Amino acid sequence: MAQQVDESGSATATVGSEGLEYAKELADFLKETDYFVSVIGHTDNQEPSRALAKRYPSNWELAGARAASAVRYFVSQGVAPKRIVASSRGQFDPVASNATPEGRAKNRRIQIILRSLPK
């Protein structure tokens, strides 16, 4: 799910419009299953912008808010709250180099892990 960028060019914790269509399809799928859903927030290695740092003092909080935003959306679409959890990895699990804007953009993401639970 793509993330929004604020006026300073820093990522925010909200889902961008292009990600909402995918999120809706995923929510429709998840609400019909019994998977346990882990939503993990990630960031790049840049400190939150001054404006963003007032709300999210570190990348831990920003990544956690990113995951919580997705969880709130999934629950609002009918995914059972007892089957979903949000967590943060902050900047510590990059998938691309933080040396370029393109790599940093790839690192600002959420990860969704589905697990079958014993019945």
C-alpha cells in the first residue's frame, strides 16, 4: 500500500489513494478467511521531518502508525479485529538501499503476513 508524502517530501502514516484500491480488494479477501493477519510498518532511515516528528518522534512510532492505519482500514472494511495486529520494525528491515530516494520510497511500506491458526 503506497504511503502519502507531506509538503516537505517526508512520508506520512496514511495510505495513498493508489493503495486504497488494493487495500479494498485485500480486505474483501481477508474478511472471508480465518487467517490471523500481522501488519508490520516499515520506514526508511531518515528521521521524521520536523512537522512529522511532533506526532511521531522516531521511526518506530511512524512505522507503528503506518501499520495501525492499515489495521484500522481493514477493520472498517469488515476484517475481524480479533484476527489482526499492528507492529513496527521502524527502519531496521529495509528492502532497498536508503542511499537513493527510490530506495527510501521502497522502504516506506507495510508488510502483511497471513497465518493459519490451529482450530
